[in-house]
Amino acid sequence: MDRVIGIDLGTTNSCVAIVEGGVPKVIPNKGGYKTTPSIVGISDSGRRFVGQMAKRQAITNARHTVYAAKRLIGRKWASSEVQHGLETVPFELVRGPHDDVRIKLRDKVYSIPEISSIILQEMRVVAEDYLSEEVAKAVITVPAYFNDAQRQATKDAGRIAGLDVLRIINEPTAAALAYGFGRDDLEARIAIYDLGGGTFDISILEINQGVFDVLSTGGDTYLGGEDFDARIIEWLVYEFAAEHNVDLRRDEMALQRMKDAAEKAKCELSAMQETEINLPFIYTQEDGEALHLQRTLSRARLEDLVEDLVHRTVKICDQTLKEAGLTVDAIDDVILVGGMTRMPRVQQVVAEYFGREPSKNVHPDEVVALGAAIQAHALIDEEAEVLLLDVTPHDLGIGVYGGGVQVLIERNSTVPVSRSHIFTTVKDSQTSVKILVVQGESSKAHENDLLGEFVLTGLRRAPAGEVEIEVTFEISADGIVSVAARDLETGLAQSITVTATSGLEEEEILAMIEENQDYLVQTRESEEVEQHRAEIRRTIREVERLLPTVRDVMQGSTLGKDALRKAEDALSRAREALEGRNPEHIIASSEALSRTYTVFQGIVERMQ
Ligand code: AMP
């Protein structure tokens, strides 16, 4: 059976899990950590850094290091999130060809799915290293509140990473799967409160003997730990400006250092009442004098700085509960997901709102990946059945005359779902009809997300209103929208052309998949060469250690002289190969030196 992994592609950290022997488990990376920072850096030689390595080089390479790419995925250039990003991120955002947002790193412009694909690929490698086999299939999680463009872009990222994305599932739903795992007779109504690095999600679910039914979902895809960090940075900038009259926001390196320090202080304040932020040499004045930033931040002060953010989440909880037709007393358990829920004030406010202490049974960083792995396993193993009834987070509708919207699929409808609508011509001999498909809650079409312009073409010429085309809108279990059309009179499928309004065209994706594969082959080859290099260095040391003994033993014998000559030859060729970059030389000399080492070992052993 093929292996399928579950990946939690987080704003700050990502996590990969698998079901092994019927039990879901998180796979640690090479460093032994169960989560990997969702950070990508490109060095001046074009080398990619991912995860911890990328985080380490971020301060000295801020302009070419991307973090929190998830906040930009599937967004349009004009969106407020991107415009906000233009002012706050140290890397360069550029407008893409489909009104999407891209990032310029060194001399290459990357789409956001490409950046996410680099992280996904890293998670895939973590799994492959652990399993010692190739992994080609995955279930990836997204915030429940992601719209079609964000889901589609995440799926594209998976494809670019060479993964067959079997399903996109919602993070809170994944968390619920992990919560209910192995408790077949569980019957409960639960709230999953998920506050991560970049997004907030709340889902209300009913679990009934293995059936996971999402009743309602709500959230904000631009509310998370990054915003908490930003409040601390603002405070630091303000304090520093008040003292020195210097605006630190203009200095990329200072910003990056403050960002790291702010996050660290925030995390420390979950365990302590007070912490010290100490950034020496943060700024050098024109006269050469160095300025240092040193401040004490208390937990109470932090809580003041972010109180409105915490309350925004509660407002969304309230609304989402109302949409499920429930009140707080109907909730049997509250589950906290996401790193930000470690903040005591967040836990306190959630407990106050729901009138109960949240459950302590799940690990906030790992539960989503575990749920993704459970779903992944269920998709390939018929016996491991899980019935997941998820919902669509936004209204889906079409733009109508006058700028309004006709809603076809209401938010919180269970997916997969499809609805049909009949279109007709308004002019005589009209041969095409344009349909604007929008997603969102506003009654004005332009205030929603435009998913696409669908043009029905090649209609037969007839008087106005005579041609009737039935258009079916479908939302898959992934939450992704597709559209099909049929001529009601002839029953024939009607062709539809879709103009992508953001995201990638199929051809671009195929080109990226190919480029990525080339890169992976190159990286794997160079990893192999690096392993041989390390092996050569080790063997040189071993051969040099044994050489004096072998010399003593072999003194005078012709056979010995010959062996020693060969050994010295192998040593000098190995040293030479280490200097150069020729992989064939490196591999050949590594093998030759290993043979010498084996001969030497044999000689020394015989002596003992
Ligand atoms: P996630 O996206 O779930 O990995 O959550 C990451 C967010 O959680 C980041 O903003 C982290 O700074 C934040 N976080 C992690 N640990 C803590 C902690 N102990 N206290 C407060 N925030 C934390």
C-alpha cells in the first residue's frame, strides 16, 4: 500500500504525521524537532534554505528570506493583506501576471505556491528519511476559513512539490479527528478554537460514533501570532523613537531582530510574569555612536497591547456558535489548537466565554498533522473508515445586474455540494454569456472574492431568452469550486472558458513541477557527493592513523611496499578530489580509499 502523509502547512511552523500500525504519529525532522519553521531563504549562490536553517540565516539575509507565506497565498495584489504586507515584510513583493502576489528573491520571482511547495517538499523529505521510502501522496490542511483561491493555491503548492494531494482538509476538522481517534462511541459537541501564527479558526462539530459533522465554521485568515508580535514591535519602535528620535522600522536588520525578539518575549511571557528584551547595537547613528535597545516587558503590559486581538476571536466564536444554532452550554468540550493558545490570557478569555476549562488532552502543535494523517490513512485503507462532513466557510454566488449577488450555495453548507442555475440570453442572436462567480458574505459583488469569470461560448443563435443553459456549481470535499454547463434543449455540455483572476495557470504549474524536480535531483546528487566528502575525510583520518603501524609491519617486504605505495596514492588522490568539485572524482576516490582502509584494517587485525 502506498504511504500517505498528513501535512499541517502552518504559517509559522509545519508538521508531518503518518499512521503506523494503526496509530497516528508525528515524524520528527533531522534535528529531532516535531515541527519545522515555515521559512524559506535563498542564498546569494541561489541555494535554498528551509526550516531551522532558513530561520538561522534570516537576520543576515532578511531581504531574501520568506516567512508567513501562508498569509499571502491565494491573495490578490490589491487585497488589503498584500498592501499591508508591502509595508511590513522585509522581502520584496511584486505584482504577478494574474493580479496575484509574487516574491523576488535574488534574481528570481517566485509565486507563493512555489514558496509553500519548498516547505511541503521539506516535510516530504522529513517523512521519506524516516520511512526510508518515497512518499508521493499527501493530505494537506488549511484554515477552515480559506476561500477557493487559497485552497486551490495550496493544492497547487502540493503538486509543485511532487505530491498527489488526495484531499485538502480544514485544520479544526483535522484536530477534531485526532481528538476523537480511538474513541468510537464518543458522542459530543465540541468547539475547536485554533489560533496559530497567522490565522484564527473556530469550528463547532458534532461527533457521533465515528461521524464528524461540522455544524459551523468561522474565522479570520489575517489574525494570529504574527499580529501579536507586531504589537510588541510597534511598542518597541515607539519606545525607541521616544528615547532616541530614531525610527527603527526603516532598518531591515533591526526589524528582523525586533521580530525575533518580540516572538521570543511573547512566548516567554506565557511562562513568566516579566521578560527582558535586549538588542545591543540595534542602530548606529551618523556620528558612529551605537544605540542599544533594552526594555522590560511584563505579561500585564503584553496583555494590554493585544487585548483587542483576543476579543476579536471571541466575537467570531459568538457569531459561529449562533450560526450553528447553539448556545455555549450546548458545548461539551473546548479544544485549543495552535501555538498562540499557550498564552495564558487567550486560555483565560476562552474559558470565560465557554464557561469551562478547555480540554488538555491534545497537543496544540501536533494535533492538526495527526488529524491529517488519520484522514490520509482513511482514504487509502477501507477498514479505517472516518466519516467527515465538513462545510464551506463562505457564500458562493454569482454577480447579477446592478452589482448585486445571487447566493447559490450558502456558507456552512455541507460539502461536497452542488447547485444548478439556469441562464438565458438577454439579446437576440447572443452567442455568449459571461458569469462572474464570487465568494464572500457581502451583498455587493465587488466586495467579495472574485473566483473567476466563466464565459459560456458558442451558444446557438436564437431570439432572446430562448436558449437555456444550466450551469452547475460544485464545491468538492476539498472546498474547491468547479463549474460545468449544459444546454437544456440539446443536453450537450456547453464549453466554458475560465479566466484565472489570481493563482497559477496550468502551464505555469507544469513548468514549476519540472523545475522543482530538476532542483531536487541536483540537491539529492549534491547531498550524495557531500556524504562521500564526509566519508573521505573520515577515511583519510583512519588511514593516517593506521599508516605508521602498517609501515612497521610491512618493512622490507615487496608486497608491503606495493600496498604502501597504493595507499599513499589513494590518499593523495582523495585529498586532491576533496579540493575539487568533480562528483565522479569524489565518488571514485572515496571508494578507492575505502578499499585501502579495509586492507589496512586486515593487516592490523592479523597482528593482534
Ligand atoms: P502555529 O501556527 O500553530 O505553529 O502557532 C505559531 C504561533 O504560536 C506563533 O506566533 C508563535 O509565536 C506562537 N507561540 C508558540 N509558542 C507560544 C507560547 N509558549 N506562548 C505564546 N505564543 C506561542
